[in-house]
Amino acid sequence: EAQVTQNPRYLITVTGKKLTVTCSQNMNHEYMSWYRQDPGLGLRQIYYSMNVEVTDKGDVPEGYKVSRKEKRNFPLILESPSPNQTSLYFCASSLGGDAGNTIYFGEGSWLTVV
Amino acid sequence: GQNIDQPTEMTATEGAIVQINCTYQTSGFNGLFWYQQHAGEAPTFLSYNVLDGLEEKGRFSSFLSRSKGYSYLLLKELQMKDSASYLCAVRANYQLIWGAGTKLIIKP
């Protein structure tokens, strides 16, 4: 089954404690991205990756890091989480370019930073 | 700047028709998406328009006018399960720009 899997789905952590949210897709997609979603603001892109070893900042990259060492994995790293990073996070993937006319989303990760 | 506008909230009656509008101003255009998102869940794909005109898919249709920077999503024979947020997104230069979404409330 084609899917994007992200973990953990729910996490409560404390300010400053490094955490990683993993994302994996099984569709051999080149393009992967991370979004955060906050009430009234819609989806905002954090980082995206066009292919292995290629990553770029989205609209709200501050406080986040990513890596793309393998095609299927695109982890999101919060080196020193702060309460303003409390949000719902989605990982997404697509074929990319003009051929990627469907974006597949993971189920979402609810992150609370206290 | 890049901007996508859609109404924040709309209300409609079960069995009726509703049109959700989306206007955009982006540098470059490679296609426009509509996604449906139920509260707390991932967005799911509804439609993709890259050429002008109407695309029909069952109860849902999507229209695009590139010259006007305008799209709409038309939902017919509304059902209670259609209560959700509807997200408009434009692909421009390998990036996706998302609108804030329209929350659709269906009343019996």
C-alpha cells in the first residue's frame, strides 16, 4: 500500500530537549516536504527536498533541521524545541516537478512543547 | 509576494450546492490543487487543474481560469460527511503555496 509514515503521532516534550520526527515513504518519490499547521494559518512549509542530498528552506524553517540521506526518509529535527513549535506536523511526498500532480500526506504528528 | 485567498468559513444545507472560491497571485504557475481535510486528519487529494476549464469528478468539480488567477471548487448534493476544511494550493516553481483553507459547515 502506498503510504507516508511519520512517527511519533503524538508527543509531549520539554523545552530544549532535542527530538526527531521520522518520515518514510514507499512510493519512490523524489519530492518530500514538511509542513506545520496551526489554527487559522493553514499549512506552512518548513523544509522541502527535491531529491537525495538536496534540501531547501520553506516558509518557516527557523528552529528546524532536515536531512535527506536516502530517498525514502526525510526526518525533521528540532534541536532545541520551544513552546512556539507546538503544532500539528505533516510530512508529504510526491513525484515532483510537473508530473507530481498528487501529494501524499502522512497522518500527522501532534507535538506539544511545554 | 505570493498570496492565496479563500473564504475562512462557509455554511450550506445538506443536499444543496456550494461553491468555494480561491484567488491566487504567484510568481509562476504549474497547477492548482484542491484538498479536503477533516479536523485532525491529513489532507486528502480532490482535484488538480493545470489548464483552464472545468474538471468534473462525481459530486465534486473544480474550475480554473489562469488569466484571472481564479479557481473554484463546486460541491453538489452535499452530505454531512462533506463538513471539512477545503484547501486550495498552487504549485509554482517546484513549491506549493497553500491557502489557509475554507471551513465548510453542513447543516441538516
